Amino acid sequence: MKSIRHKQALVTGAASGIGRSIALALAREGADLYLLDVDEAGLASVVAEAKQIGVSAISERCDLSQPAEISRVLNQMLQQWGHIDILVNNAGVAYYGPTHSMTAAQWDWLMNINLLAPIQITRELLPVLLERPDAHILNVCSISGLVAGGRFAAYHTSKFGLIGFTEAIRAEYGRRGLGVSALCPGPVLTNLYKSCASAKSDKSVPHPPQWLCCSIEAVSKAAIRCIYRNKRMKLVGPLAHMLAWSKWLAPGVLDLLNHASRKRKKVAVASEAEARRAA
């Protein structure tokens, strides 16, 4: 994209964290904003800050786990704007805990927000985006969509799927001038960990050490570069680069680390099953 100024951008999950930072970065580049989230107070704060920058900003409460609500909001946006130039699929949620402890409802909730909502939004807006001469889709994925670990299986699954969807849309529509990028940051200290659903409500979700995390500002700067340069994929942060290169160069090492305590974990699982039977 040659210029973001006077473009119109839709950002999901815009009330806080990475979504807020990307939205305001777009505003500083001169884009008008349409912001979605379930946090109305957070949205109002971003709208006020964007207007101080000097751009137009509209917010709408939208629960991305509800397909009908998504369609309603998108129709409303198009009635107000008529078109869109930039789509940022950012909203995401997480679940921490053993996969066998997750309920079907928890799986549906996470997959709806992290994967099915971006797919629906993209699918419904594609005809409008393709009419624009220099449109761009930015999907905020994660290093978790390239390298998997334990106790975040649903989150990993959704992000692997989002990266695959991003690559497929880029392959299909790149020749028609549509820019499509996958933004893959490493861990970022946002509310994702604080608000993360967990198998045990009395235990907090572990945070990655701060020295391994990248800043929200670094992620939003990378997002703007993706849009300007039509980057296929952008890794952000030292851990993201280290994990991606490790998996590419020596995938067996990561697998070995995941299996290092396999016997001990088998004993723990067996003991837990024994306790359940006794109860």
C-alpha cells in the first residue's frame, strides 16, 4: 500500500492491547477507523484518542463469537462507509490447561473468536476489498501458529488455522492486487494472559518472563510495515525468531524438549486417573 492516509480501516479487538496500539498507529498514519470489541469503555477511550489525532473514528460493540452479530455490524459499517481499505483481524482469546479438561463449549468459544470470526469477516468483506485499488488484510496471528507447546492446544490450533487461511487468501487474491499479511509476534505482555480462561479458576495463568516479551509498540510498528510493504509474514520479537528458526533448522530439538519429562507426566496422569476412580 502506497499510502494509508485517508484510507478506512476496520480493527477487531481494538479496545486494548495490540488492537488498540494498531488502531492508533493507523490513526497516526491518517486512516479513519471502525473499531470492534466487547469492551465499550475501552473502545470509547480509543475513539477519543484517535479523534485527538485528527481522524474519524467509530466504535461498535460486537461479540465475535456470534456470527449473526458480526454480519449485522459489517452491514452497518458498509452502510455508513460504503467501502473499506484495510481489515485488521486482531481479536483473540486463550485457554490454558490440559486439553482433556476443555469442554466442547470452551472449544467452540475460542475457535469462533480466533478463527471462524476472521474467516467470516474476510469472506463477507472480500467483494468490497477487491473493488478497492490498494486494499490490505492483516491477520494478527502468533508464533503460536508456527510452534506449539503444551496446555494451549486450542489457541495453537486456532492460530495455525489462521496462518493457513492467510496464506490461502494471499495465494488466491495476490494477483488481483489484494495485500494479505500474517503478523506473528512472540509473547507480548497484554491482557491475554490475565483474561485467559483456565481449567482451574484458583490458579493464575503463568506469564512469560518480561525479558522474553516484545512490546506492544513493536508489534504495531510491524503491523504498519506489513501493510505498507505487503509482507507475507512478519515475526516480531527475539523469541518468535528463535522458535521459528529452531523449528525450521532442528525440529527434532523442540520435539525432544516436549518429551523430556514424558515418563514423569505419564505417572502423574495415571495417578490423577486413579484418584478420580477412587472418588
